[in-house]
Amino acid sequence: MRPPLIARPFSMMRAFLATEAAGGIILMAAAAAGMLVANSALAGSYFHALHVEAGGLSILHWINDGLMALFFLIVGLEIKREVLDGQLSRWSDRLLPGVAAGAGVILPALIYIAVNRGDATGLRGWAIPAATDIAFALGVLALLGRRIPGSLKIFLTAVAIIDDLIAVLIIALFYSTQLNMLPLVLAGGGLLCLALCNRAGVSSLWPYLLIGGGVWFCVLQSGIHATLAGVAVALTVPLRKTPGAPDDAHSPLYRLEHGLHPWIAYAIVPLFGFANAGVSLSGFTLPDLAAPVPLGIALGLFAGKQLGIFSTIWLLSRLGWAERPAHSSWPQVYGVALLCGIGFTMSLFISGLAFAAHPHEGDAAKLGILLGSLVSAVAGFIVLRVVPGANNRNDADEGAYASA
């Protein structure tokens, strides 16, 4: 008979994993709905609604440049919290997911470049298979219940957070247009004001939100993609640490993350998926999937991600520099490496930047993202469903969650 579970203090990591997993399932449904509507009798209304203008921007731009700034704000908050006071707070904790995430960015990009060499337009999409969709991946893990050790869920989260950071840097460096210096200077001034608020111990969230809104508007006018303002603002929000309480409920960063996260996971990201996953298949044939852009993306996500991440974990383990996640078997690690090939949200976002002036390539990229992510999700689910774990304990993840 299993002993009763011991009650543990609330942990932001446990809430984060639960919210992301549930949000991932909703995202799957929203993406499927977008694809169905785009290929139904409602397709005309669907595409027309996305391009209706309001306040100088289309509805699609408001979703991608406005609401998704809040998604990037959450990404920035998660990165800061994990680095300062979470699963990435020590160099020893950063080594395995950090190197794995780096390999999981580089190898897919190399595969894409190899497939699209000689095509200047196609090469703009080299970064599309770079990032793992944490919500989608955790949503697949949620379907497996308690078969998966908590340490693997935390490892997957860490990898996704790190390659989200890499993706943000890629967007800033390679997908920014000609810079407009005055708005950029004003945005820098806003960030300086927020840094001074942090330094002065301001704990109210309103200054960070109001000035942050101004920073977003200035960045929108500057030529740098507006969503990067979300990450920059997040880095100025204070994290007040209390000894013995890693998830201090009174910390401004904690309160903002805790308040925004359900809206991001259950509304904004699914809305983004619904608006961006809709690709009309009219005119596309099966041979079109073998074109360089969709093929490079699909191979990058499915083959590049799993090879880069799994081989890195195996190599670091063999060298004695790191250990694989606790209570996990090598087949389970491979299954999670497969799930890292789900690149849905960030991949769609980067494809919109890469092929903004090339709608046909943009639609082809979406097909490659959907195909690569779907195959990775199904393959990862099957592997994790059938392979044995490192032990027979159903509660092997409790220790990992307790330490989160």
C-alpha cells in the first residue's frame, strides 16, 4: 500500500508545470481549430477578420505584436526567476539543459541551412526550428500522467526556457529591420526608469506596467520587434527573495508572473495558435511538403532536435560532467528529446518575421512547422507510453517537485 503523500509548501514551479500542461492541451485544440476553419466554408471570413484594421494595425498584428508581448514578458519573468532563484540558479544546474538547448538550436539550424542552401529567400528561415514549445510539450506529457518522472518535466522546462532565450537573442540580432534611433532611445530611457524603480525598492506593479507599456510602444516604432520589449521589461521587475522561501508570494516578479500566467496559457497563446496555424491547403500538394522550406523545418524539428539534445545528454553523462535527470531511463530521456521537436509557438512567430514579405514561403513554413511538431509529438508520446522507466515507482516525481 502506498504511504500517504506528505503535504508540501506551494511551489511556483509546480503551478507553472500544471498551468503549462493544461494550456498546451488548449493550444493543441486551438491550432487544430484554426487549421480546420482555414480549410472550411468559413475560410474567407477567418482570413478577412485577421486583416481588419483597428488603431492602425490589423487584428493579426495586434495579436502577434501586441498580445504576444505579454507572452514574451512571461518568458522574461520565467528566465529571470529560474536563473536567480530556481532550477537554473547554480552553474551545475545550468550545464546539462544549457548545453542540450544549445545543441538543440544549432543542429536544427544546420539541417535547415543544408536543405535550403542556394536559396536566399529560403535561408531567411534558418532559425524557425530553433525553439521548443514548452506548453505543447508539457501538454503531451500531461496526457501520460504520472508515468514520467518530475525531473524530466523540469529538465524539459529548463531546456525550453533556455532556447526561448536563445530565440529572443536571434530575433533581436537577425530579424530586426532598419533602426529608428529616437524611439529606441526613448525605450532605453523607459527601461532606465524601471531599473531605478527596482533599485529604489518600488514593489507596486503599476509603474512597471505603465512605463512598460510606453517601452513597448517605443520599441514598436524603433524597428526592433515590439515583443522584445516584454523580455526587457521583465528583467527590471524586482525579485524579492526570502530566506527559506524560494517562491515568496510578496515578490513583485512572483505576483506579476502568477497573475499573468493563466491569461497567457489559456487565452493569449491559444489565440495566437488559432490565428497563425490556419493555413489554406488549397493549391498545396503532397510534393509541396518536400520543398526545401517545409522539408528543412520538419527535418530540423524532428531529426535535429532529438539528435542534438539526446546526444548531448549522453555525451555529458559519459564524460562524467553531468547526470541524466533523476529516476529516468535512457529511453525516457530519448522520448523527451523527441518532444523537444515540438516548436509550434516560437517557430510560427519566427516564420512570420522571416517570411513577412513572402506569403507563399510563410504558408509553406507553417506546414513544415505543423508536420515537424506533429511527428515529434506523436513519436515522443509513443516512446514515453511504451518504454519502461528507471524504476516502478509511480511517485518518483514527488522529490523533484518538492525541490522545485
